[in-house]
Amino acid sequence: MTSNIAVSRTSKSRLTEELRENSTFGTNYSDHMFVADYRDGQWQDARIEPFGPMSFSPAMTALHYGQSLFEGFKAHRTADGGVAIFRPMCNHARLNRTAARLCMPDVPEDLFRDGLVELLRTDREWVPHREGGSLYIRPVYFGASDTLMVHAASRYRFVVFTSPGGPYFSQPIRLLTEETYVRAFPGGTGDAKSAGNYGGGLLAAKLAQARGYHNVMWLDGRERRFIEESGVMNIMFAINGIAITPPLSGTILPGVTRDSVLTLLREMKVRVEERPISVDEVLAAHSAGTLQEAFGIGTAAVIAPIACIGYREKDLNIPTGAPDTLSKQLHTRLTNIQTGKEPDTHNWLLTV
Ligand SMILES: Cc1ncc(COP(=O)(O)O)c(C=O)c1O
């Protein structure tokens, strides 16, 4: 342990078996949180304290000028009775890339890792035991100065808290191709996990939901031609035996799950292409009968099969029921690695 972390435990744990095993995603929080503050040019006061409200000035930078970002990843119980976090240092690297984009200081690697491990050790009993359960880990980092001057804050707060969740049985999803609103554009913040990206996506998702879809399929901001993401997940198509996913060209979020999936596919000797894929190409493959699968890829659902893509007034239905789809194989392999049922040959797990 290199960071000096003060631990102040709650005198009354809220933990119950019901909360741990039956909470729906993102609705209940574990007993503690990790907090660190940046002021006077340095990180200080790293501490574990009971999860609860914080007080801030109404002039806080994050509220006005959007210096706010977050991350998301999971810890699982493993087959040998331990607890393991899946690729957390990839999230640390992405957090600092987002921070740089928003003019925020780096969160040091040891502060992130030591705080995370201390928090997980403190709230280890909150990690669900049931098959498919996990403890979702949410770091959030924001500007906390209280001045209305439009410039980067001089004070920041970094917080990590956790939330137990049951199995995320993702039913096949329905997406609407979004041709009006865009999530990202070249030179913007599409490849950063800044809070503002999510606020800007809510209206499109709401309008799609009113039409019976789960979310939107985002297109590129310049031509509305190339497919970028599926709601808040990365996206992949299987066409003629080739797995195709949009490239990391600056407008899509570099997903940790996407990276893991690409590694597994290459191991499985599936041909993979990271390249622009247009709506026209997907429509043509669908008409030709060569569009075999489409799926979303992200931490929460791991792999979410896409059963339907709405395009203008038409629905493209995509089969999802076959027993040995790529999406099922990938879901099984990834969750097996996360839970220690398969060897962790890539060193993806941080055990606590
Ligand atoms: C916009 C967006 N794309 C993709 C992803 C998938 O990223 P990851 O696999 O790291 O969860 C997420 C979720 O974090 C996201 O919010």
C-alpha cells in the first residue's frame, strides 16, 4: 500500500442478503466510498468513509461547466472463493484520458488502485454470491471550485462507490437508427467518458423508447452514414463469418469489453475487421442474407444481442436464437474469465 488512506467505518452496516442478491442494477449502494481531494496542486485526504451525501457550493464547477467524468467496471466472486476486479487499470487509463480532455489533473495510478482495493476489502461482503451477480464499481471525478469564472477548476474530488447487482439477463435489444441527433463528432468528446456525453444522448434515447425501441444506433456526426455505437455500448456485426466493429477513430468510446472481445475473437481464429461500417452495408447484408448477428458490447450487459434495427420506417429483424452464436460464445467466455471458471491467461483480473 503506497497511498495513505484513512479508514472510517460505518457503525451500522446496511448489508442484507436481500440487498446483496436481489438489487436491480444501480439502485443500491454498499456501505462505504473512497474519496480523495485535489487542492493546492496536490492530491490529499485519501479516505474511506460511510457512503452518503456530500455538500458543495451551488457554484461548483462541475455543475456549470461540465468538468465531470465517470467510469464503470465490475468485481465478481471467483470459483476459488475470492473476489476479482475485471481490468480496472484499463478504466484508470481511460479515466485519465478523459481527465486530460476536460483539463483535469491525472488521478495517480497508486491512488486509484490502492483506494479501489481498500474499498473492495472494506465492502467485500457486498459482492453478490449468486450466479451472474457482480459488484458494479463507479468512480466519479469532478471539478469542485466555487467560482463562476469559465476556466478549469483548481479543486477536484475523486470518489469511488459500489453497487451490488444481480444477473443482467439482457433480452435481445431493439435499436432505432438515429439520423437527427448525434452523440459525437470529430474533435469532440466522443472518445471520452465525460458526463456531458450522456446528458446529450438522453433525448434521442427517450424518443426511440417512445417508438418501442430500447435505444438508438448512433451514426457519425458528419454524414450520418457510418455506424458508431449502440446506445451506451460499442457495437459489432457478424457478416459472412467476419466480425466487424467501427474503429477507434476518436468519436467512439474505447470500451474495455470491446478490447477484451477483440482479443478473444482473435484467439478463436475468427476474422475481425475494425473499420467503418455504413448503414447501407448492413442493409445490403440483411437483404443478401449474410447479416448473421449484431450485438452491443459493454460492461453492464457484457454482450447484448440485437434483434432488430429500425431504419426510417422499416424494421430489420436479425436472428438471435441459434444455440452457438458468436455473441453467446463471447458472453460465456468473458463471464467465465471474470469469475475464474477459465484461466486468466491475459492477466485481466485484480484479486482483492
Ligand atoms: C458510450 C459507451 N460506449 C461503450 C461503452 C462500453 O465500454 P466498456 O466496455 O468499457 O464498459 C460504454 C460503457 O462504458 C459507453 O458508455
